Amino acid sequence: MFFGFAVLTIVPLFLPVPVNRNQHFWNNFSLFANFVIWGLWFPLVFVSVIFTGRSWCGVLCPLGAASEWANRVGLKRPTPRWVRWRGTPIVSFVIITILAQTVGARDYATGIAEVFGLTFVAAAVLGFVYGRGRSTRIWCRHMCPIGLMLGVFSRIGAVQFLPKQPKPGGDSYTEKGICPTNIDINRKRESRHCIECFRCVNPKARGGLRLAFRKPGREVSQIRDHNPNAAEIWFLFLATGLALGGFLWIVLPQYSTLRDIIGTWAINHGWYWIGNSGPSWLMVVHPAAHETFVWLDFFMICAFMLACAAVLTVSLSITTALSSWLAGRLGGDLNWRARFVELAYAYMPVAMISLVIGLGGKLFGALAEVGVSGAIVESIKISLFALSVAWSLALGRRLLARQGLSGLRGLAAELPTVAGISLIGLAWSPALFGITF
């Protein structure tokens, strides 16, 4: 897999930037490599977590392998608190997602090589310096942005690894066991950190873990038994908004209008540097393709994506808070904060499809290139989003039922969540229906 990614990311660097409209992914290697990464790998890895959990991470990922190999010969220093902080992978995700937008990773070979090369080096360096286990993947556990996404969404998957001799006390972190992501395997309850390397699975042994299958979404519907935490909720909200911002700045005419207004204001105040191009490692600089970003573009893209993430996070927090409050008023158990965290997991299917639509749109573009009509492509996206909405609503009802609310009381408590999902659908309407405002 490492050599495959090396070919896909390095070879296009030595090829001309494709600018001819007659060039497509089936007759141009640069476009083929781009399609394989963003049109196949990215969406299929997402889909895989539903059926096989984080099997990509444990079996195929070259970044995780590099981190582990480096750890075997590395310094093995104790993992510091800033690495173990639950917000670290969220920060990593935000940085790499915005960088991918500003350097044009979805369109240019240089952007793809920079994003994947940077993460590969970071994984190897982190593994070399930190991790005191026999063969530890600190990168996979604490910092990988893709691992964070796959880990969170693996909770709705059909695969589960359970301890044969479970110990009480819930999930626990340890650097002394055989697990490369530092799971105390006898206390394992959640799917998020398990990369499915199978090192703890031995059918003939009395201890270790066993592979089990379950109904998709079961872990989320029973999330209070599987270590729920607020960090995952903030990721769901922020990542959905960030993916939305990464799509809307490209298609909304209001973004171009706002860019012109801010650019004119800056020039009138003597900020002429804002019209200069910056370094190619920070923004798109491709004169041959007639696309070059200036500092105004860089700051506008960053600010717009962060603003979308902030607005959607606040909006979904409000709707979830209302659901939590109503659930309490109607007799739901737990305290307000615990209900908030539980009910927010209902957004998981919608958040997952939002990331696929926003960051993996190359697949839908490829369908149009091979002759699939625009109406059919839109129908596919609408169907996927509709299925995710139905799944989210079903999870919401199950979560409320676990809190002791069913029937009309459960429906009443779920209304703010319905409003939040409707808000996400409205925000994605340009991608789903081609509507701009």
C-alpha cells in the first residue's frame, strides 16, 4: 500500500498539469491518480467502517505502519499530555482539512503530495519519539485525522471486538499491553480506538478478544455503555461544518461577492500585499492551469471554513441542548450534560454522509464524466443523504427510549434534533439539488 500511494502521489509531480478539456482520468495518469485517491479511496474507506470497522487502519494504512516501525527503533519516551489530549486529533483534522483546501489537494498533484507527505512524516516522527509499548501506534491513537474520522464512525459499524474475560470499570488506557493503540483489552467497550490488527485475537486462547458482528448502529443506540465523550460530539459538529465550508466557498456566489468586498476594503486601506501570491506550500500557485491564489484567497478560505464550522457547531449545540432539556422535562433519566452527549450521537450518520459529499465529491464528478446524467448523480446524492437522515432519526428515537422516553414524549423531545438535521440538509442543498442562494 505504501508503494501504491507513493506512485499515486509522486509520479504526477513529474507530469504536466492537465489543462486540456479532452483529458480525463482514463487517459491521463495525473487525473487517474487524483480519482483513485479522492474518488475511490476516500469514500470507500468511509463506507468500509460500516462493514469492517477500522480495518483500513490495522491492515492497509501505510501511515500507521510507518509510525509503528519508527516506534520499534525510536526513543520510546512517555507520551505527553498534549498528545493524549482528546482534542488533539480534532485540531489535526481541522489543520489538514483547511490546508488541503488552500493547496488544492483535490485538484493538483503538488497539493496531494504535500498533504500525504506531511502526514506521513508526522506519523513517523511521532512514532519515533513517543510510545513506550513494545510496538505502539501513537499516531493512530492520538493524532491521525483520518483515524479520528474512521474511529468515530466505526461506532455505527457491524464489527465489534469483545473481551473473552471482561473486567469491570469500562474502557481504560494502558501502554503495557499488546494493543498498538494502548487499549486495555480486558476492559474494552468501544470501537473507536480499535484498528483491527488482530494481534489480540486467538480463537484457541482463553483470553484476548473475539470478533463479533452486530446490527449497524447498535453501539450508538447503546452509547452509554460504550464510553460516550464530548470530544467526539464536538468533532461531529465541527467536521460537518468544516466539510460544508470546504464545499460552499467553491459554489456560492455570495462567497465571491464577500471576497471582492473585503479585497476592495483592504486595497483602499493600503494593504496591497493581500493581492500578492504566497508560497506554493501554503496555497495554490499554478499559472499553467490559470489558477493562482493570493493572500486574500488564503485568509478568506480559512476564515470561511472556520466560520461555517463555528456556525453549524453552535446551531447543532442549540438544537441538541433543547432536545436534552425537553427530555429532562418529560422524565428522561441522567443529567442534562449526559443527555446532551448521548443525543448528539444521533447526528452521526448525517455527519458521515456530509463528509463524503463535501470532501469526497470526486466520485460524483467521475460519474458525470463517464456519461451518467446530472439528474442521476443528484438522485444518488439525495438518496444517500435521505438514508442518513432516516438513520439519524431512528438512532435519536432509540437514544431517547434508552433515556425512558417513547411514544409522543419521545417524538416531542426529538423535534429539535429534526430541526438540526433539517438545517444540515438546507446547508447542503447546493450539493444535493444544485440550488444556490
